[in-house]
Amino acid sequence: MSRPERIGAALQAAFSPLHLEVEDDSHRHAGHAGARDGRGHFNVVIVSEAFAGMAPLARHRAVYAALGDMMQTDIHALSIKAQTPAEAGG
């Protein structure tokens, strides 16, 4: 399973999102000091009822927690857009 697939599977299991996108942006950071250790850069868009009532920082912390060890072993940088369905317009 690829890194984006593993990230997606972890987020799917934790949040049962209505919408989920995981983009591997690592190629744009080749040669970057943080990318030399083999970890990647990713963008995540996730829409879930699980974020209702959570402040933005709490949503990001919940995503980091769901990704667990991948934050140390696979992910160098993670851009997160976490919304409720109402915020996403749906």
C-alpha cells in the first residue's frame, strides 16, 4: 500500500469522512532538507461530522493522532483542511 493509501485508510477508519483527498506533494520538495530523510509532504482535505464542535487546532490534533506513527516515519509535512459537511457546503 502506498503512503497516500495508508494515510487515507487511517483517516477513513478514524473519521468515516464524507469526502477525503490525500495528495502526495513530495515531488515538489525534492532536495528540501526535511525531505532528505525519506518522509513526504502531503495535502489532506477531509470532511467529516466528527469535526463538529471542534476548534481548528483540535481538528488538526485529531488528524495527527489518527495518523499515529506515520507522523514520525512517513510524513515530514502535512497540510490539513478539515471541515464539517456544513462548512464544506454539503
